[in-house]
Amino acid sequence: MSKHVVKILGKGCARCASTEQLVRDVVAALGADVQVEKVTSTADMITHGVMATPSVVIDERVVHSGGAPTRSAIEAWIGALT
């Protein structure tokens, strides 16, 4: 089975940075075998149909867009992958 990929889409605002850090913290806490990527390309955001950031994409599926997600939401998303 290939490794799951979680992408945080955003241009670099404080909410985008905190979302990335929270995702990385949850992945580490759960010991999940997940690759986390930060995406700042507008073209990539358009490809995913994202109009608001931060956005979270898991295995090419947008699971959250606009505003920082809660830790419990991230735990549920990552937990579902393991």
C-alpha cells in the first residue's frame, strides 16, 4: 500500500502555518505513516478547486477549505488513514 499524502494548501498566512504544524503534530502523535506537504502554488490550488485557505487535501481529496481546522478534525482524518 502506498503512503498517504496530506497536503496543506496556502500562501503562507499564519493560519496556513498553524494548520501545517498541527497536521504534523497529529501525524507524529498518532505515529501515522503519512507524508505531509506544504503547497503554495496558486496553480495547484486551482487544480484542487480551492478558493479559500488554508485547505487540507488528503490523497487528492479536499477535506477542508477556509479557516484553520480543529485538532479533533485532523485527528479524525489522520486516524481514518491508519
